[in-house]
Amino acid sequence: MKLINLDYISANPLLPEVQEAMIGAIKKDYGNPSSTHSFGDGARDAIEKARESVAQLINSPSPENIIFTSSGTESINHAIKGVAFAHAKKGKHIVTSNIEHNSVLKSLRRLTKSGYTVTSVEVDKHGLVDPANVEKAITDETILISIMHANNEIGTIQPIKEIARIAKEKNVLFHSDCVASVGVIPIDVQDLGIDLISFAANQFNGPSGIGGLYIRKGVALWPLLDGGGQEYGRRAGTENLIGIIGMGVAADLAFSQRQSRLSYTKNLKNRLIAGLKENIEDVIINGHPELSLPNLVSLSVKYIEGESIVLMLDEENIMVSTRSACASGSLRASHVLLSIDLDYADAQGTLIITFGKDTTENEIDKFVEVLKKVVATLREMSPLIKKRKI
């Protein structure tokens, strides 16, 4: 049976054009992009071409606003800690939400050990942040707001344009984790008014191990890494040339195909949700019903445990996830799901279904068909549903 990949959020498969560009780059005799001789010119030109492609994808006013990193996690750490250290004289207070990715939460936790304080704003039952609550959390000591654009577990898209407006009025910098949204939905950093955004190539069919950070001109940011003067002096270390070239090609494709991809994945999502509601009882669809990523469906299957579903689906060559790949293996219920008032049992019975431009309607239908059988089998053994029947 053909493998059905419905776990795109862990890492989108590389597109053929990206593979070809990276293989071609490996075969080419590039020098070090920091070298001033002609041998390094080709490598440097390739990096700047990719930087232009990434800048175009998010409508950055200049390619120089983009720096390349090793991942979305590094980009997030750089933005948060870089602002914190650069602006410590102004204050040591940061505002965030309680459904952020662990790379945000753990960065902030690390800063609290150095005297910083953090206010975490709660979300509603759909995972939506109220900008008014963000504004209330701001104090004279606040130097940064970090609210993700779209949640990687439930897909809810936040009102970051309104939050950015508030941040600007209060003279506070605003960072957004856009790893789950860049290349998936249109993002215009100039229209949104964001100061810093973090993103990663593997979310839009580029390679793993390469990410990016947009830094608005004029934003003071301490570098995480000390060393050479790469990336305009903001990120030391020899650049991942092959990964950057792949990211640039993936960004070009994501930009040129943005409307067709958006329409296609929206249709798949609607088909999936309709199929779930028609075929399986007691399923909760998490996240906002309208303000949500088009390529993600979070569903909680009542009375059974999510890991068991994943294992049985895997036996049928269908790949899904129970939560962010960065947190897989944890026995604790997702903090995101608990924050939207799911009880512990329902949170443990949650699947994250993600897909992309190469996913077919037949694969969506097959998933629903197999999931229906898996759920029936597991519920027959479930003490929770037996207790409900009593």
C-alpha cells in the first residue's frame, strides 16, 4: 500500500525543483561565501539570490532584513534573547501567550533566571488571543511582545496586525513566531507592521536545518553567536550554502504558487472535516472555525488515546501526528490543548493532520475510511467508553 503522508507540519517533503537545485549546488565547486576572491563570489551570489527570494515571500522592504539561521528554533531564540539583551536597560518585562511553541516558552523561561519577568496572556476556547488583554499586560518595563502568527497544533491564526499596532503605540518591539505560516498563507511584514518574524524552510517544501529571521531596519538585536561577520554581523558562522539555495528555490515556488496552494489546501481541509463529521461520532475539531491554517486539522477523538491511533494508522501506512514533532515523545498532555479548555483525556486523544500541494482527495478519503475502523476497534477496548455506556 502506498504511504500516505498527513504529517506535513513535521517536515514538508522536498519538491523536485528544490532537490535538483540542492544536488546541483553540491556538485558545483563553490568557495567560502566570506572569501573576497573570485572563488567565493559564486557562493556569495547564490546566498544573496536566495535572500532576495525569501524577502519577496514575506514582502520584506529589503533582502538585508533577512538573516539565515539553522532552524525556526534558532530564529526564535535569536529574536527573543537578542531583544532581551539589547534592551535590558529599558526594562526586563516580556508579554507572550500561553499557547506558544516550546522554543518561545523555554527561551522565556531561561530569561526569567536572569531577572526577566514574563506575562502570559490566556486564549479563548478557539485558541485566539484578545489584543485588549495584550495591551493590559504591557507595563513601563515591557520591551517585547512575542505572539505566534498561527499555532502549529490547532492552526488558529492570531490578530497580529492589531497586536503590532498596539506594540507600536506603546513603543514595544513585537516578534512573531511565523514558522507554521510563512509559505502556507500570504504574509506581508510591511502591512502587518511586525518588527521580527521567525520562520523555517521545511514548512514550505524546503530543506530541514535552515531557517530565517526577519529583522525590521533599526531594531537593535544582540547576536546569539560570536565569531565572524557573516549575515551582516548578526549571525556568525559559515553559512549553510546548500540549505540556503534550497530555501531560496522553495520560497520562489511558494510565492508563485501561493494562491493555488491556498485554494487547494482549503478544499482538502473542508473535505476532511466533512468526512470526519459524517463518519465518526464524538470527534472535536479544535481551533478557530474560520481563522485557521488551511493545511491543518486538529481533532480530538473521545474515549481513546492518540498514540494508539497513530500506531494503528502507521500499520496501514498512514502517517499523522499527535502534537508538534518537537514535543513528540512527551507523556504530558499538550499545553496548547489544555489552554483551550480540553480536558486531559480529550487532549491525549488528539491527532494533528497536515497536508500540502501533493496531497490528493483520495488520500484524504482513505484516511477517513481507515480512521473510522481504527476508532471502532480502539473504542471496543476503551474503558472510558464502557464507563460512558454504564
